[in-house]
Amino acid sequence: MAVTLQVNGATRTLDVPPRMTLADALRTQLSLTGTHLGCEHGVCGACTVLVDGAAVRSCLMLTVQAEGSSVTTVEGLSLPEGLTPLQQSFKKHHALQCGFCTPGMITTAHALLTHEANADEARVREVISGNLCRCTGYVPIIEAILDARAAYGAGET
């Protein structure tokens, strides 16, 4: 099936089997390997991408369901000139170790802060509770997200 969608700002038309997940299409057809596949059941959050601005588990969404949508992967959240304020905050707070969960954490945090720049610690904990990390213990991740709030409140992303 032909599916046309915006991926990281570029219009892309993909020829996919009807049951191909968005995660598989991003990784295999577009070589956007920042979208990680962990559990493939929507539990771990490693495959989180933004679909029309909302955080979505791409392992649970079929590519055909994304027809006409705007999809942003972790690669699309990068800046050509360097790290974004959120990425800088993750680095500053040592909020990554093995890095497997990091793309999902970054996209989830970006979606949260875009809509709720003043989210408090309880809200941050609630939102990232669907993203599993086996390395950090979450404290540095929460600190990084809280520290990045100022950049989102100032209109920087």
C-alpha cells in the first residue's frame, strides 16, 4: 500500500505491507534507527515518536494509520548546529547510560514540555512512567526534564 506522510518535515511516500508497523517502516524503509524497538507491545516506550505532535508508540501503530500525518522521530528533534536545550539537559544531568531508552525519553519529554512547559515533578514522573529505563533509576532523567522547562517556556525547543 502507498502511504504518504510527513517525516521530520519531508513528504515521504512509502510502499508498505498493510500490517507493517510505523516503527518498522521508519527503521527499515527510511533508515531512521533512532526509533528503537524494545518490547514491541507498547510497554517500554523505546519506539515513541510524535504523530501530529502527540507521543505515540510506533510499534503499536500501523504505517497505513499514519497516512497524511506529520511524524517526528528523535532525529527530527535535533538541531544542525548542536544539541537542543533538552538534549543538553540530558547530558548535563547524566540522564542516559546505555542510551537505549533515550530516544523515547527525549520524544516523550519534548511532547510534554511543548504542551506543558511548567509541568511539575509529579507530572513529569507520571508522563515518563510509560518509558522504561534499566540503567539510570529515573532521577537524572526527571532532573533533566525539569531543568529543560525554562527553554520550552521561553519558546525554544
